[in-house]
Amino acid sequence: SVKYSGCPVPDSDGDGVDDETDKCPNEKGPARFNGCPAPDKDGDSVTDEDDACPETSGSASNKGCPEIRQEVIEKINYAAKNIFFKTGSDQIQRNSDAALIEIVDILQKNTGLRLQIDGHSDNTGPAAKNLLLSQKRAESVKQFLVSRGVAASRLGATGYGQSRPIADNSTKQGQTANRRVELKLVQD
């Protein structure tokens, strides 16, 4: 070019975007960002386009989201083992209240978390009935949490019926283990 005495337009930062069109001529960045580095609002070194939590700083190994503390995961897992229902019903037994209140407390203290509630059953009775019952039980847990102030949008409830056993259904202990609610924390 005449402007540069026959030499190519300079690219001071060597990013392949010439200085005349580079909005950040002293920092490398791709052409799709006009030569500027990819945005990273939370400054965690995971660019916004790859960051599952672009407003909250987190680790690259967790897609830019903060790691959920192990102690919180353990409390949720313990609470899940202490949710009980009346036989053949989606009615939560009163002795489950302490566990459910603990879950409410955890979710209120960790506002960036969502909770997936998965209902499961043993193989006693028709599979379709078990599927419906497991869904209703997951919904009952969700409704309890909502009634205590947890936003419904932070909660998912799915019934799996007898499709995901964790123990042998041929024993009473196995059936008891398979009738359960599992709780999984998810980063917002």
C-alpha cells in the first residue's frame, strides 16, 4: 500500500488482523472479535462463549463455573436418603421434614445452584404405575421445597420408575434401596 511505502498494513500484535481494522492493536484476538481478545466478563480465563457461568468466576475444568463444595454435595446426598413416603403414595412422611428443611437451607445459601430431583421405584407392581408414582414423588419433593421459598425454576423433577435400580429387586433390602429419591446439584 502507498500509505506504508509498498509494505503490507502492519499487524503490531501479530494476530492476523491488520492495525487499521484491529480494535485492539496491542493485544492478540481473533477477527470475529475485531482483533480483541475473546470476552471474559468474570475474568476466570474461560471465555464467555465457552463459559457455562459467564457471570461467576469458576474453573476451566468445570466449564467456567465454581466447583460445588464436597461438603454441600454430601449434605444433599444425606438428605436424599432421609426422604420417605407413605407406601404406594406420593405423600411425604413427616419424619422427612428435617432432611427437606436442610435442602431448603442449602439452596437458600447457595443461590447459584439448581436441584434435579429424580424419583425411583422398585419393580413391585406394573411398570407404568411405578413410573407415574416415581414422577409424583419427585414432584412432591419439588412442591415441598417451593412451599418453603425455593423458586420452582431452580428445581427439576423427573420420575424414572423401576428403570434404574441400584440394588437387587429380588430381596426386600434391594427393593427398599430402589425406592428412593436422588438429588443432584447443578450449577446455574
